[in-house]
Amino acid sequence: MHKIMLGVAIALIGLGMSSSANAWPPPTYPCNASNQGAQTATQFGSGYIVWECDGQNWQFMLQYVCDSQGNNCIPL
């Protein structure tokens, strides 16, 4: 039962954080044809968001949540 509750809690947190990922600003350096396909990460809290350049804009790829020391990161 505890594993089910933990799974539900992680899923709910993931839904909330994934929907808020678009509210986080993308990388500050430009995305253009010269760096198309490049990936980078921006930090938020103890986790980070991975972005990919599509040749014009940074696109959200994946969000990671880490423990308070910034380790043991899991993708959402």
C-alpha cells in the first residue's frame, strides 16, 4: 500500500511540475540554424530541465527532479 501511495504522490508531483515546465524560461543564449539539435539544461530548484534547439526556438525535452543535494535525479 505504501508503494502505491508513493507512486501516486510521485505521479501527481510530476504532473504539476511537467505542466509548469513551460513557465520556466528557456536558455538565454540564442537558438538558430548554427546550433540546431544542440541540447542544454537549465536549473530549477534542485533539478533541471533539458532543452533542444530546433533551429529557431528552444523546445522542452525532459524535466528532472533531484534530491536536496542535487543527486539521485529522476526524469518526469
